[in-house]
Amino acid sequence: MSTQSTNPEEEKGFFDKVIDSITGLWDDTKDKAEDIKDATADKIDDLKEKVAAKKPAATKKVTTVKKAVAQKVDTAKAEVKAKTTDIKAKADATTKKVADKAKTATADIKAKAAATTKKVADKAKTATADVKTKAAEAKTKATATVNKTATKAAKATAPKPAVKAKAAAKPKVAAKKATAKV
């Protein structure tokens, strides 16, 4: 028996059919894998493009938001600085007004105190002068009164000319009279 078939390749053997089926399946799988690979690569490229398009937009939005927030913060800082400056100016003005009023009041009080002190000093000088004048007048009156009294006493104790003659005759009696009146 021979190993070659007498029929021209009409019929294939079982194993040849299995090999052909496996080869067909392999080729089909290989083609599908390449198609899937190409489709996947295209899908990845599309997704990358979409993400790339959205990413700058998102970056632009974030940048815009950052700028807006920074501008709001700067505006708020400027407002706070302006209000602080206004408050400081008002406080300085008020402080200056109060200081001016205090200086004016102090000056008025000092002037009134000086005027009162001057009046009191003038009154004291006048009173001292009056007291000195009255004392001098009293001294003068007292001196005049003493002089008058001394003159009267001298006249009263002075012997009269007629009495002198008698007294000379009676020395003891005249001495007693003179000592008794003194």
C-alpha cells in the first residue's frame, strides 16, 4: 500500500482540515487583533485630543479665576487701607481738636489764676498799706496824747511862782508834794 493517495487532492485528511481551520482561525484572530489595536490607538488619540483641548480651557479658567480672586483681594486690601487712612485722619483731627481745646482751657485757667493772684496781691498790698497807715496814725495820735498828757502833767507838777517862793522857804513840804503827785 502506498502512502500517497490516488485521488487528486479532493479530499483532505482529518488532520489537514484541523490544520486549515486552526490557520484560518489564527489569521482571523490576527486580523481582528490588528483591527482592535488600530481602533484602540485611534480612540486613545481622540481622547488625548479631547483632554488636551479641555486642559487648556481648564487652565485658562483656573488662571482667570485666580486673577479674579487676586483682584478681589487687592480691591479689598485697597478699601481696608483707604478706610484705615480715613479713620487715622479722623482720629488725628479729633486728637488735635481735643489738644487745642485743652491748651485753650489751660491758657484760660492760667490767665484767670494769674488775674485772681494779682487781685489778691493787690488787695493784700492795699490792706497792708491801710494797716501801716492806721498804725502810723495811731502811733502819731498816741505820741500826741502822750505829749499832751506829759505836758499837762508837767504843768500840774510844776510849782507856781508864788508856790516856789513858799516852797523855798519850806523845802521839806515842797518835796513831799512833788513826790506825791508824781
